[in-house]
Amino acid sequence: MEVVTPLTALVTLMMSMLSGSLGAMLGIGGGVFLVPFLILVVGLPFHQAAAVSLAAVIASSTAVSAATAGRQLINIRLGMVLEVATAAGGLAGGLTALMLTPHTLQIIFAVVALLVAAAVVRGPETPPLPHDADTGLLGGRFTDVRTGHTVTYAVRRLHVGLIASFLAGNLSTLLGIGGGVVKVPVLVTWCGIPMRVAAATSAFMIGVTATSGAVIYYGHGQMIPALAASAVLGTQLGSAIGLRAAARARARGLRMLLAGVLVVVAGLMVLRAVR
Amino acid sequence: MIRDLEHRLGRLLTFGTRVTTGLLALGLAMTFAFPASPPTHALLTVGLLVLLVTPVARVVVSVLGFVRARDWWFALYTGAVLALLLISFVAAFG
């Protein structure tokens, strides 16, 4: 699979556009869709699929954050605190791989994804804060582009966010994903973070998470340059589309889309586990 | 201070995205026109390296922003993220 045909490049570009636009709307890189696509449709071995997928995750993170920076949506402080846990999770990924077979890991992931999807549908437990409320060191305020209202939030249960970030880092190495699909639902459901802030903050961090894995794969010659280029370009196009759609969508609509994505991801994991 | 940092990061990431897009689009077109030619290889390699280095630059700019604001705890957290990133570069290319 070293020779990339124009058809393979085109199909990869179009699939990346799709995963990139979903990723931009929800703050996930889209790796959860790209990895199974590259394995099942393009026929890549896992490591090469993960390498291309991680390149696309970085492209998504950079393009989305370039567009959202300056709109008070990216919580850099929260992102950096969570990223420390994610990086630690990444380092511990090797240990997890020793304890669990990929098969077991995928089944556990599927079950957890379904449970989290149910929690996302039920909605966040935190009522909105009054405008003059104390946001704490990690909270903040932003103006919702769709409604024009100022939303004030504070971070609750930081430990839950840290645990989710650790797991996200752990899975990133093992599954070739950025981990946003783990972080965003947890931040929204249990940590009091508004959907748009969770998406923008996750988008900001997944590029950093994915870079550790991507350089390792690159250094080991697993990155197919032309295919990675197709995935990156498709993701950049998709990000522009997804960002426009997200600005028009209701926060609740985005949450429902996220729940739908989790159910599909659970299905894909089961498919990979039984295959 | 965090607003300034956000704007600086925005400019950096826009620049990174444009350079990556330009190099990779040209490189991909060249792949089909002149497969396995040295310029094709160079465009794709440099494009991918810019892609990989942009997140590192983002963390470096964040560390400097927190240091400038004398926000030591966040400079420490961000510095730890940077250190772990650099370890993976050393592991990959060292």
C-alpha cells in the first residue's frame, strides 16, 4: 500500500472532509471515524492508519483553533491542566496495552461510549450560573454566537475531567485518535462546561495529544506522505464547513449530534473487535 | 493577558494552517504528475513537518505567555506538556 492511486487519495480526501466537519462541530478530531475507514476501506495496517489519522487530527486542531481563537471559547488554562493528565495517560498507554488485549479494550470502549451517550442525551446536571457569579480560576464567560447571550460557567468536579483526560491520552496511543470523543462528553455532562467551550477547548488540545503519537509513527516510517496529505487537506476543508454549521446549530443540537456520534463509535468498536 | 495570548495563538495557527495547506496541496498534485521526484518528496516532507511542529509552537507560545504574566503554576503545567512533547520528538528522531 505504498503507492497511492488518485482514487485512493480522492476517497480519503472526501472521507476526511466528512470526519473533519463533524470534528470541527464537536471538538473531536475525527480519528474515531478515519482509523476504521483507513483499515476497512483503504486496507491499511493499523499503524499506518493510525499515523494518517493522527495527522488529520492535528490538522483539525490547528484549523479549528485558528478560527475560534479570540472568541473566548478556548479555555487555555483548563486545556493545559487537562493536557498534563492526557500526556500522563499517553505515557501509561504502553502499560494498558500489556494488561488488556485490543479486543477487550474495544469492547470496554464500546460499552463506556454507550453509557456516556445516554448521559449526554439526559443533559448536564449543572444549572446555568448568574452573570456575576464567581467563575473561579478555571471558569470563564463567553457570548454565544447564535443567541447573543453571555454564558458564565465555572468548572466543577475537576477530578472527573482529569480522569477522563488521562483515559483519553491512554486511548489516543492505542487507538490512533485524538481523544476528544472521550473528553467533550465528560466535560459537558459532569464538569459544568458549556458545549461550545468544551468543543473549542478540546479542539485546541487534541492536536497536542496527537502530535506525540504522530511523530513516533513518522519517525518509524509509518506515515504515508501522499495519503496523509489527502487526509490533512480534506480535514481542513471539512473544518471550514463544520465551523459554519456549528455557529448556526443550537448547543442542544450539538449535544444530540455528539450522542449520535458516540453510538456510531460504539458500533465501529464492536465491528473491529469481532472482526 | 489570556486574551492577548489567544490572539497570538490565533495568528500562529492561521499561519501554520496556510503553510501546511500550500505545501501539501502542491505536493499531492505533484505526486500524480511527477511521482517519486525529489521536489514532490520535499514538498510533502516539509508540509508534514510544519504540520507536526505547529502544535509544539502553540505550547511554546503558551509557556512564554504564562511566564510573561508571572502565572507560575500555569507556566509549570504548560512547561510539563512541552517537556513530554519534546520527549516524543527525541524518541522518534533521536
